[in-house]
Amino acid sequence: MLNTFLFVVLPYAALALFAFVTPYRYFSNRLTWSAYSTQFLERKTLYWGSNSWHYGVIPVVVAHFFGIFAPDAMQSILANRQALILLESAGLGLGLFALFGCLVLIVRRLVTPFLGPVTTAGDWILLALLLFQTATGVYMGMFLRWGSQWYLHTAVPYFHSLLLFHPQAEYMSDVPMVFKLHAAGAFLIVALLPFTKLVHLLYVPFDFLKDPPILYRWRSPKAGG
């Protein structure tokens, strides 16, 4: 019953929300289609948190998708033991880098007074999910060795069955619980993505490259005014 919910009901519910809510939000109110910048409220901690998070998580996510859409090529790479060790080590390092960045961003929201009014409940839920997702990924990288190999033989065929609308949850029935929780966290993030600021990752702002930079100035009252 739990496997059916986690690997059949939850993923399709998440995909349905993503498919229908995302375009509705885009066409109904594009002003919310961005992550509001808080750089002018606090800059130093944001630099370390944002850069660590993005440079850590993006290669890991790309590797996940590469395994799904090019499993034969990935299998050929991982068949080389040295390549396997190198990729496992790099993945763990990037995961730790992303975990550090996520923790910095959470602490920044907690200790910077100016950020309280601009932080919503959705921000906290999303940050908690991202922290959970990163932490479980790091745990698997540290304690479940050669995860990239069994990922190809469990998660990848399962994802293919989802895409073909013939879900085969049995592929995931015997994987460790931490992996099940990691997969469930990913589906929850997909479900919440259209409702949160994270939706900005779907928009590639090429048009902004042609715009002049926006200059921000602090406004202070005139002396004697």
C-alpha cells in the first residue's frame, strides 16, 4: 500500500499539478513568475549560500536526468571501475557542497531580521524539502556505496514505466527506505514547484540580456527636511 502511494499515486499527482498549475500561473499572473531578489537586504551570506547550492545541486540533477534519458551511455561509463569511483566521489562532494549551501540559506533567513517580512510559509516548506532531499542524497552517497549503479537498475526503469503510463512500483519495492523517502521528496518538490518561487527555474531569461541594468539607490530624507 505504501509503495503504491509513493510510486504511483504521488508521482502522477505531482505531474498533474505541474502540468496544469504551471501554465495557469504563467498566463494568469506572470509578475509572480520569479524569485524575488533579497540581495539588497543581505548580500554576504547570500553569496556563499546561493553559489554553494547552485554549483552543488545542478550537476547532480543533470546526472540524474542523464541516467534516465541515456542509460546505456551511463552504464558504459560506470562499467569502468575508476570512472565509477570518480563519479561517486564527485557526486558526494557536490552533494555536501549543496547541503552546505542549503543550510547557509536557511540560517540566513532565520538570523536576518529584514528577511522575515518577505519570507512566506511556502519558502520555509520548500527550503525544508530541499534540505531533506539533499541530506538523504548525501546519506546515500556516504553509506550506500555504488548507488549510481543500482540507480540504473531500479529507479531508471521505474521512471521509464512512469513515462509510459504503465507504472511498475515493484522496481522500488525492495530499495532501502531512505531511497524511497528521497524519491518521495523529489515528487513533493515537483508538486510544490508551480506554487513557489522555485518556478523561476523553468524560465530562461534570454530577453533580459538585451535590457540595460537596473540601478538601485537608497532613498534617504533630505537634511533638515
